[in-house]
Amino acid sequence: MYFAGVDIGSTMTKVVIHNDEILASIIGPSGTEHRKLANHVMNEALKQAGLSLDDISYIVATGYGRVNVPFADKQITEITCHAKGVHYLFPNAKTVIDIGGQDSKGIKLNGDKVIDFVMNNKCAAGTGRFLEFAAESMGISLEEMGTLSFHSQNKKTISSICTIFAQEEIVAHLSEGAAINDIVAGLFDSFATRIWTMVKGIKIEKDVVITGGGAKYPGLVKALENKLGCEVLTPSEPLLTGAIGAALLAKDTASKIEDNELPLSRGRRALEEVTFFTD
């Protein structure tokens, strides 16, 4: 039996197909047409696994756009799915820090169960969008930003918790001739402080795992380690934990359903409700 998880985030859509192991995983930009993109990314994952849609026994959708997956059998919140996915990858994890494009989360775990969580979804500060704004202000790419702080000699202070005011501080440092490395070091330190302020209320315990796009910046991960005072673990692909968890929850759900009650003719239903894109 095969199971799938579809995670439609604010910026990226992810699909994982799983049975006893991960058979396929695809990541694509979410864009504005969630249904079209969900279909397209699912189709790519099926091709990678050598399967058809009707081979999938159960599908769980999660994330910001989970209601826009017409071929899903169930929708589950991203916090629950991240917990399940992180536990699968790191069985000893107790704290998860997820830094997404438009929100950040702190999740406290007991095994694969959520016992507490906190979110920042009202301000760009402490999210991937903040890093995008900062990179634009400095005229560098997000990829370049990742390790620049490791070469800092004189870290600059970014004190504002507001994205707009932080941009103004960055521009001021640039006008004074500050090195990009030093500004990025200050930026990551400020970002880590915001994340720490958010998650400290859930009583951080090791092992700590960071997921989401923020985990792709080694300098930020190091700044978080310095702030938290412990090692921070990162998955090999930190964008996939939600989709992995969704696929595992699909398997758990299907195991509680009689075979004759599992969804039938999903491929036909998808074609009837919304075209399943094959290009």
C-alpha cells in the first residue's frame, strides 16, 4: 500500500509518497493557483515513484493551502504533520523550530505528539519573508546570505523587531561602509533572538530540530545554537517534514479503515472535480 502527503505552504508545495520508506519527494513553488500546482507536483511525484494516482491508498493534505487539494482524503494541520515528520527523522526530538515563508512555529513534542506550540504569523519578522527583504536591501541572493556571517569580523547590531525599520538599519550600515558579512552576522543574531523569544515559553528541551526554509541558512542555524545554548539538528531536506508527516498520518488513518471503505477511483474523481495536469 502507498500513501501520500501534500504540504501546500505559503511559498512552496511539497509532496511525499511513502510505504515503508520514502519512495518519492517533490518540491515546487506554490504560486497563486494552489489546485493546479498541487496536481502538477503530485503528478511529478507519481512519475518519480513509478505509480499512478489510483495506486495511492490514502492522501493527507496539510499546510496553508490544504483545502485546495481536491484529490486528498483528509486535511490535517501543519503543526501535527510537522511533529509526525520530525519524530520520524529524529526520534529523540523534543523541540521543533519551523521557520517558514510567512510564519514561524515552535512545537514541543512528546514522541510524535504535540504537547505545546507557539506561532508567529502576524508579522514578517522572524520569518523567511524577513530574510528576503534583508537580502534585497543588501543586493545579494538568499543563497549567498547563508554562510556570509561565518566571515564576519565586526558584527553589526540590527536592533529593530520591525521588518521595515530593520531594513532602514541595514541601509544605514551600508551607507557607513560596513561589510556585508558583518551586517548578515548581525541580522542572523537578531533573527535568532526573535525566534528564541518566541519559543522559550514552551520550555525548550533537547533534541532541538529546525525545519523550513530557515534551516537552509547555516549562519542562522549557528546563531540559533548560540542563542539556545545547544546543538540544533537539521533534516537533509528541511522543507519536507510536513509532507513526510502527512504521508505517515495517511498511513495511520488508512490502517484504521476497513479495506472496503478506502477511497476508490480517486483518479476519476480528480478528473471530474478538477483537471489532473499531466504536462
